[in-house]
Amino acid sequence: MHFVRLGAFLAATMITGPKHNLLQIRLGTGVQGTPTCECLPSHGECQHEPLIEEEIIAHVLEGTSEANSRLATSYTVSHIRYVQNDTKPEVVYGYLTLKIIEHLQAGGVFQESQNAS
């Protein structure tokens, strides 16, 4: 897993064989509303079954809730970005959210980047 900071966004990428996923989230605190969700352009030439955005949002919020419960934090997610041709299942986005927050709380390094995707 690779962790990156893109301005206000924290990101994690996970590549396992033919599966690949990138998640970028903007964290905040307060009351969790419905986050803005943005589909980034495809990267590379591969084609996969389309991701379901509503499921990505639901799993990201579940991952945030799980992280807050485990770590006694109160993060919220205001913005989500994912890549159009990344692979299913959408539940992986909850896992990536959990790992981003765990990494942040542990004082882990997020490599600085200027690229949005």
C-alpha cells in the first residue's frame, strides 16, 4: 500500500495482481454529511466491470466509522475520488479509508504529490 498527500486529499493505492484501486479522501470533523464523490479519468487501457459510486460512498463511510471506533477519533469525509477503471469489489474502498486514517493517526508519512490522479 502506498500513501500520498495531494493538497487537502489523503490517498492510498493498493495493487494486488490484476486488481488495482486508488482512493483519495478529504477528511474533516463535525457531522458526517453526504460526501462529494468524483470519478477520476481512467488510468491506462484496462477495462473492468463499472464501479458503483453509491457503494463506494457507503463503504468509505463504513471505513471511517470503523476507524473512528477503533481509534477513538471523530473524522468525517467531505470528498471522495476514485478512478473510473479501477477494480471491484467496492468494499475495498472502506478498507483503504480505514488504512488511511490508521496511517494518519500513527504519524505515518504521506508522500507529497502534485498530481490529482
